[in-house]
Amino acid sequence: MSEQPTGWRRHLWFLVSRKVQVAVATIVVAVAAQYGLQLSEIVVGTVLGVGVALILGIAAEDAGQKAGGSLLQILTLISSLGSGNGQK
């Protein structure tokens, strides 16, 4: 029998996901920059870009695990689709 989470775990269960953790960190930096934290545009852009890249990477990794393929196989397939092979 599994135990029901209590206390703060009951309210923060969604933070178990790596994608949510990265998204929350990215949003915190963006909001902090908007409301007065003195960050240059380069720093904010870098944090947002890395956040998006991590979320997409985690999503590709999750899709590969569900599909039974390796991440390298999936990236190779995506690369071949985007390179115009078979297209005029």
C-alpha cells in the first residue's frame, strides 16, 4: 500500500518532473529580471535558451524511452528529416 504524501509534498508533487523544475527556474529568472534584478539581456537570453533546450532534450529523451529507441537514433532520424533527404 502506498502512502499518501503529506505536508509540503502534497502541494509540490509536480516538482518531481525535471521539465517542471527547469521551467520553474527559467520563469523565476525571467520574472526577476522583469521586476528589478539587474541582469543583462544576454544573461536572461542565455538562461531562457538553455531552459528551452533542456526541456526539449528531456522531452526527446522521454520520447525515446517510450519508443524503445536510443536518443542517438532519435536525433539521427530528426536530423535526416530536417536535412531535406527525399525532398525536391
